[in-house]
Amino acid sequence: MMSTKTALAALALVASLVGPALAADITFVTEEYAPFNYSEGGEIKGIAVEQVRQIAEASGISYQMEIMPWARALMLAERQAGHCVFTTGHTPERHAKFRWVEPLLRDQMVMIKRKGSPIVATTLEQARAFRIGSQRGDIGFDVLKQLGFTDIDLASDIEITLGKLRSGRIDLMPTSVKTYDKLIADGQPIERAMLMDGQVYGIACNRSVPEETIRALQQALDALVTSGRQDAIFARYGLPPNTRTAQR
């Protein structure tokens, strides 16, 4: 029969071989926002989803992933322990509310309009004269507020906002350049009105998530970027390598 001392030594050996365990059961929450995160055939997919899965697994973190309206996802990550939300624009307003792992991407934003629309809005001042729509809690909404826009038609998700744009209920809506490219590839009847400023997007975690967990995720993401695997993920979704992403 193994002695207590021998048993403890054996357990210590196993622990040393497995490596340090991170006490982090994380729930990653996200929204329907292709090509970064979306559901298809009951599976959550996307450029950001693949990155989050890879870095969580590389970090040895147990996790689950859920998709829901953006405003709820953002609220859960801010208020609920053990929750992280992505793909989240890192704005000054959000900075202190979360622990951050980034960048999942860097991207410019674009103001879009219905294809064939006679609207001319090549500057922010011109855009203020038109009806603008966005989603509750979306980075586009936050950017509009920061730029002084006040009369914003809000919806719960991007598909509703797009429907309003197509039907003429709104004239303009902001989105990321990469989402715009995906919408064009999908045949959406939209076109660019104007380019806007760039944005860093990442994972925003509840402040209760341990610092060592954030550090492990960040190191795994850094390795994903520098190895070229992040660009390979973009390429698999039909988008060109995002070289700006690696410029931290």
C-alpha cells in the first residue's frame, strides 16, 4: 500500500507535468456580427471566434461561449463575474470598466448608405443632416455619441439596422470596414458614404477575472499575431491579411 508521503509526491509529480492550472471558468459572450462572430448551423463561427477559442485553449482555460444581443452581452461582461465579451471596441469610455485582451483586430469604420441613394455625406457635418441608425451598445453607437451625434435610431442587432437602411427608414449607418466588405460580398445593396477613424477591437473581461488569466490570454494572442496565424484566420474568411493588426 502506498504511503501518504509517497502519494503526495506522486501528485506533485503529476501537477508538475500538467503545468499550473488557471482558476478561470470563463463565459465568452458575443453577438451576431459577421464576419467576426456569428452563428451558422448551430455553431458559433467567425474571425474573432476562432482567435478566442485558440487562445483560450492555448492558455489551458476552461470556457463556454454564448451568442446574444450585443447590449446584453456587454452588460453581462461588465456586471457578471467570470464573463468576457468580444469583439469589443476599446474606447475611452469602456477602458476602466474591463480587463482587456487585444487586438483581435484593428479596423477602420465606414459610414454606409443604401445602394443608389442620392445622399451625399462625405464629412461628419454633412452626415448630421441625415437619419442615422445603429445598435444599442455597439461600437458604432459609441463613436457616434463621442462625435456629438444625438438623434440616433437604435435597434437590437445589425440585421434590423440593415433592414431599416434598405427600406429607407434611416439614411446612414456606421460599421467596420471588414463588416462592410463582408456585406458587399454577400450581395447587400449598400455602398460607402465616407470613411471614419480606426478602432482597436479585443476581448473585454469582467474586472473579477484574475490578472494571471488575462496575462495568459494576452500572451497566447501575442503569439497568434506574431506567428502569422491571425492573418491566416482572416484569409480563411476571404479577407486579406490584416497587417495593421500586428502593430500594437
